[in-house]
Amino acid sequence: MNSPKPLIQPEECALLLIDQQAGLAFGVGSIDRQVLLNNAIALAKTAIVFKLPVIVSTSASKVYSGPLMPAIQAALPGIQSIERRNMNIWEDDAVRSAVVKTQRRRLLISGLLTEACVSFPVLSALAEGYEVFVVGDACGGLTMASHELALRRMEAAGARMTSWIQVLLELQRDWTRHETYDGCRAIVESNAGGYGSTPSAQHLAIGSTRSMCHPLN
């Protein structure tokens, strides 16, 4: 059942990162691979800043997919990936149990590939009453068409489409929330070029916001 709150709250959400592995990323054609990596890193960092439970799962890591991409692992200190055989994490007892254990009913999902290992668990979770937010710009498909078709199918089933920057800003919402301000600012400065066309512009914009808002004690 959907939450009556229209905006996501940190205490309600868990993040699922599925198959963010280099071997699969090489096949992505729906988005520039470096942009995809940047977005996935930013999403992972956001989850850490807001203390969301994070479930990471990989598949075929010793065959052709490789391990979780090192830059993403670096953003998730101490979090170990759960290896599985199924394309659908919802059909893997260990991963599904980890999700249930969080007791969070709003799931943020990012992964590769959109057409299978993202869409299958999204559809399965929706069928069990979870509210699912697909972080579309942190997912990659084989082609733009197949990626978009997968997103449309998930949306038609009830999934909410979002982006990593929307997730960060929706969780923060108030720049006077000092507990997460510095972490959010660091992610924006390093991963969100949209906050200014140059690093100096980003620093000026976010720094000015801080000086005007005076984070609460």
C-alpha cells in the first residue's frame, strides 16, 4: 500500500543496488557509461548520508560480470554484496530476506540491466505491496528503446520514476537540516554539475545557500 506521504522520508526508505558491475556496464547503450557511474555513486553516497539501509546484490561476478564497481564499493564502506544466481533478486531468499529485514516499505531501486534485473524485482515488489521508486538515471539498458520500454512497463504497474538528484533533494528538502547538510553539499559539488556549469559556480551557489540559511544547532 502506498504511503500517504507524497514525498519520501529517510526513515521509510531502503536502497537496492542491483548488478552495478563493470561487465554489465560495458553492454549499456541507453546512457553514457561514465554518467551512469557518476549517478550510481551519487545515489550510494546519498543513502549513506541519510543512513538508509542499503542492499547490494551482484550476479555472475566470477564469470563475466565482475565484482561491484570499485568506485561504488568505495562509496559504501562496510557493505558487502549478496551474490545470487537468479535474475530477479525477489526470487533469491538471501536478498529478499535482507529487504524484508529492513522493515522499510518504500524501496529505491537502481541497477543493470533495466530490462531484466531492475524490472523483474520492481514488478515483484509492487505485487507484494511495496512502494517502489526507480532511480532511472542510475539504471542502464542495452538500448535507449529497451530501457525506456522497461521504465514504461514498471511505471504502468505502479512504480514511481525519479532521478538521483531528486532523491537527494527530496530527502534533504530543508537546507537548515544540519545533520545532512555537509554530506549533501559534498555530493552536489562532486556529482551534480547542474548546480553550476563550473566548480567555482557550484561552490558559490551552495556556499551562499549555507551562509543564508544558518543550519540549526
